[in-house]
Amino acid sequence: MRIQALDIFRGLCIFYMTFGHLVNWWIIKADYGLYEIIWNFGAFVGGGGFLLVSGMSAALSYKIRKEKSQTFQNSNEKMIRNEYILRALVIFMISAIWNLVGTMYSNIPGVWTWFVLQTISVSLLLAWPFLKTSKQFRLYVCFAIWISNEFLIIWLTPFRGEANFLGYLYYFLYNVPEQNVILGYFPFLLAGTVIGEIFYDSSLKEGTEEQRDYLRKKLIRPSTIGGILLVIFGFIFEFPNFRYKETFSSHMFNFGLELLLISFLVIIKDFGKLKFKKNYSVIKYYSYYSFTIFFAHQLLYFIFPPQFNALEIWIYIVPTMIIVTLLFRYIYIKAGKYASLKFFISKFATFLAGKIKLRQNDD
């Protein structure tokens, strides 16, 4: 099952991340304000967007696996659970190695840093118990965590760096708070599971007017109204904190923009209001190879030191993005899924889950 709005949203997140990182890596310090403008005002398709789309994918995968389990005897609830958890643990192991390597090239203290991969993996593990709960309950939990996080960080900040329980708790929850800290970003993934489940339920009515009515009622209208209200609230609450990704205002503002963007994409793509020729759909390569590009684009860090001003940098970034896009288009044509890191993570998790099931059957 391919949800076009989801694919485009994921692709935009990875495209924007790649573009933003190039600006960050190559621009001179005197013109660093360009990066801050680009990143702060497009953060809704940054870390929060990546968490949101990961939640959508997780919910869709869970629902599809449950549907298949009713057909195939070798698939059951325990197998589905093991595959899900093992996939999250594999991503966590990759993120731990990534954090360890990252500390060798930066001044970020320690390996426990909430980079987006680590946040995604832990969020996936935390989300598993909620997949069987109602969509409304999950949304209540999202906002409860966001609000609680606001009070908790105020309470724990004075203990930062102290060698006691509260100091260690701060380190665990908020080490490098401008990154994707778990209590600030887990709600994005959990909210994504709600949207993913709506997409799945709508797919059961695929090709009918009933599907469009369902999406209008369950997704487009509430997302549009809620998105507008969240954007307004995030903008005016403690203005101008909506610009800084670690703040409550930013979380509300970005979540609102993400809801509006998803609604817009559903209207223009899944409702067929705007059609793209598949051969020229640039974003799909960034979506299909999201994890692969996440790692591969890091190599671009080493091409140039920070040496370009705000005008010069475009001369180098635009051709680089074109080359990256053409490269992955070629890879897509020649290798398809066999160049996808997500594909191999999923297959490895399924392999491990099968081994566990065999061992349990032997016992």
C-alpha cells in the first residue's frame, strides 16, 4: 500500500534535511544567519516531520501485518510484535553507533544525544503499547506529554550537570536540549500513528466516494481546523519562541503546520486535484531511500569546509542537490529496493523474529 501524501511528506522531510545540512556545513560563520532562517522557518519538515511520518509508517505496517496474519498461518500477533520491536532495536543500535561516531567529530558531550535516529527508535518502542488504543486516547497522550515536558524541563534544568539522581535524569531526558529530545518529539511519532491508522482505514474503501468522505471527515477537516489553531497558538504563545525547536511553542506551531501540509497533500494527490508525471516526481526518490539518504548525505560534509558566503553557497548547493537526485534516480532504476536501508532493516528484523519463533516452538 502506497499513500501518496505520506510518500511526498517523507520525501520533503529528507530533501529539506539534506539541503539544510549543506547550508549548515558549508556556510561561513559570518553568514550563519541564513542557515538559522532556513532551518527555523522550515523546521516543521525537519525532526518533528520525520518523527510524524515514521509514526504513520509504523501504524500502516502494523495494520497491514495484522491483516496478512489472518491469511497466513505462519504470522501471528506475537510474530508481528517481535518484528516491530526488533526493527526498533536495530535502528537503536545503528543510532548508538552513529552517536558514538558523531562525538568524534563534534563538541557534543557524550554519546547519549537525542539525534533523530535515536529518538525515532526509542519512540517506536514507546509507541507499541499505544497501537491497540483508540486514536482519541493517543492524541490526548500526545498533548499531555507535551505539556508535562514543559514543566519537567523547567524543574530539572537547575540540576543540569549535577552528580545526583535529578542531574542524571536531566542528562537522560535533555542532554543537548536543542536536539530531538524524547518527551518533546515522541508525541510527533505517536500522533503519526493516528494519521497512519486513518490512512489505513480509508484504504479499505479505496476507489470509492466513501473513501473521500472518510478522509474529509476524519483527516482533512480536523487537521485543517486543528492545524490553524495550533499555528496561531504556537505563534503567539511566548512569542517568538516558536522559532526555537526545543520550545513548547515550536512543537505546537510545527505540529499545526504539519497537519496543514498533510491535508494539502491529500487533497492535491490522493484526491487527484494535481497530477505529477511519475518520471519527474523528484521527491519520490528522497522518500523511497529516506534512511539511505540520511546516512549517505553525511559524506557531503567533507567536500567543503565552511567557506561560502550567503550568495556563493547557492552556486555549490543547487548543483549538489541536482547530482544527488540524479544519482538516486539512477540507483532506483538499477537497484530498486535492494539499495534501501529500510528494506534490509525490515528483512533482518523479520529474520530474527522467525528465529525466535522457531526456538520457542522447539522449546
